[in-house]
Amino acid sequence: MSGRRSQDKGKRAERGFATLGRSCGFDEARRAAQLQAHGGFGADVIGFPGLHVEVKNQENLNIWAALRQADEGRQPGELAVVAFTRNRHPFYIATLAEPFLQIYKGAYAPSDHS
């Protein structure tokens, strides 16, 4: 795929993930292209507090390289997340297991209602 088409594909994926985020209640989710255009080294999509989100749209993703990129770009206290898809497929998320399980536990902790 040519460089320009690949960039456009990446932008579409970033917009798509931001749209998904807004539909799930993250009203501030949006592409961070303006930061990157000025030489910034930031997340692809912002508006997810505490997360550094890298978005990938590749048929054959090197998940280890993507996770390393997300980890290297995150700020202290942020959880590195890779949101990935391929053509005509839904998004998936990859991140460290332990922080994910802590978040999940907090969101779905058993209630004390007997």
C-alpha cells in the first residue's frame, strides 16, 4: 500500500475509534492529529483519561511493536493501550493484563446486596 493510502487508512481508523469512544460515553474522544502535526509524540486518540491510545489498522499487525510504541509514548501514570482492527472488522484492545484486571474488578465488583 502506498504511503499516502496507508496514512489515510490510519486516519480513518483513528476517527473510527474516537467515534466508538464517544458512543460509549467518552465525549471528549478525538484524534490527536494536531499534536502530531507539530512534532508531538502523543497518543493517536485522546479523551480517555489515564490511557495512552495507539490505533492500528493493519491486516498483519506486529502486536509487540505496537505495544512497545504505546508504552514508549505514554506519560507516567498512563496505561498503554493498542486499539487495533483490520479492514471490515471491529476494534480490539491490547494492554497489560494486571492493570486491565484491576480496572475490570473495579467496574464489576460484586455488590454487597444480598
